[in-house]
Amino acid sequence: MEHEVFKFSWVGSDDMYLDDLSTVTYKSMVIGRYGGSTTAGADKNEDGVYVLNEPDGSWEFVMLLDAHKTAESADLLINTIDSEAGGMIKLLSLPVNKAFAALEEFLLSIFKSEAFLKKCRQVNGETACLICCRKENFLWWLSVGDNSVYLLHPDLAARGQYVLNQRNFYEWVGRVNTFDQPVPCYSSGIRELRSGLNRIVMTTDGLLENGARLLEDPNKLYLAFTAEADLEKCVKDSLLQVHQEQGRDSATVIAWSYNNYRTAVMPSDEPR
């Protein structure tokens, strides 16, 4: 790679974290993993994470995966994206008004390529795939499946806005593959970050679908991830709750903060 970019790569089949939770912190980002409760029947972890983080803080790139049947599809996606990391880093050095469009075109060209599709047909299982990139005061995402990304800020919470993407079921990448259809199904979007402290949270469904399912309520998730100045503690507490509720499914969370010093868009009839 041309830059000294922080890289984190993990697949649950390598380190499962059954009955155990782990957090890794790099600057403002916290990566949390919990493999599920063996008491509830958990015996494997098929999640995956791939992170590129520019040390000067100009951008972050995160891919979150939640596979089923086996972790082979998550492993394939991580290896594929890692092999293209140099190209992505070059695109992310472009001005922000060009970087996201170029990155989306680049990723879609990979996912639609016959070489990638052929590899997907050979894996056992498929994965939900959520990719997010923050550059300057904007956040871009591409989502296949039912992983979730939240943009947490008081301005948005006051209007009941928390979730950026809609969870979509029956969408995957792998043996069953949306990119192997005549028309691929996925969602993508861009949001401006609000002025001040923004918290971005990406999670697999294991965080939401356990016990009393409290964090399925986005307002409760907002409170859980903004209650503490220490974001690592927020992540640990949320995963500990999954363990205490004896969540069977693995839960993986990537959360980070970005302090936006730019003035965010406001209506023309409100004071700035």
C-alpha cells in the first residue's frame, strides 16, 4: 500500500469469542465482538470485519459481514476487498465530491465481475454485507442484507432519525448472490454529518435480536451508544447485555466518533 493505513481483518471462524467479548480500539473507532452464549446453543461465529483507517483521520472504510451456514462467504469477501485495498485508498484520496461515486463504481465492478461471481458459486453459504465510508463531513454506505448502520446525533434524535439503511432480508453475497441476478438488489446512500459530535454504529443482527430485544428500538440504541463519553464502554456494555440475555447469535459492532467542525445544513428560516 502507498499509505501507512491502519488495517484490521477478522473472520469469526478463526476467533469465535463464544461466551466471551472482545474490543479493539484504534483512535476513535471501537470494534466489538461477541460469539454468542453456548448455554443458548451457540457453537460458531460467522461474522466478519474489515477496516481501513487513514491515520490522519481523513477517512474510515469499514465492511461488516454476517454470514450463515459457514463463514466461507465472509472470508471470500474480506480476501477480495483486501486484495483491492490499494485501489480503494487511491480513490479515497480524491476530493470528497468524487471519492464516493468512484468508490461505489469500483466496488460494484468487483462484485459484478465474472471472476468474483465464480468464486461465490463455490463457497458454502452466503453473507449480508454492509460497507460504510466516512470522508470529511459525509458518510457513504452500501448495504446488501440485514446489517444496520446508525448515525447518532442530538439534532437527528430530536426528530426520531437514527438508522441510515433499511434492513433487507433475502439479500446476500455468496452461493446465493444478489450480484448474480439479472438486476442486483442493494441500497446505497450518502448523508451529511451534523455539526459537533457524531457517532456512527454498525451492527449485525445479533445485537438486536436477543432477550427482550431492547436495542431493536433505535431510540434505546441511541441512548446506549451516547450515554458515555467512553465509546469503548458503550460497546462493551451493549455486548455484555447480549451475553446476559443469553443471545445465541453472534454480535459484532463497529462504532466510531467524528467531531464535525463544519456548519451543517439548516433550514433558511432557522438561525445558524
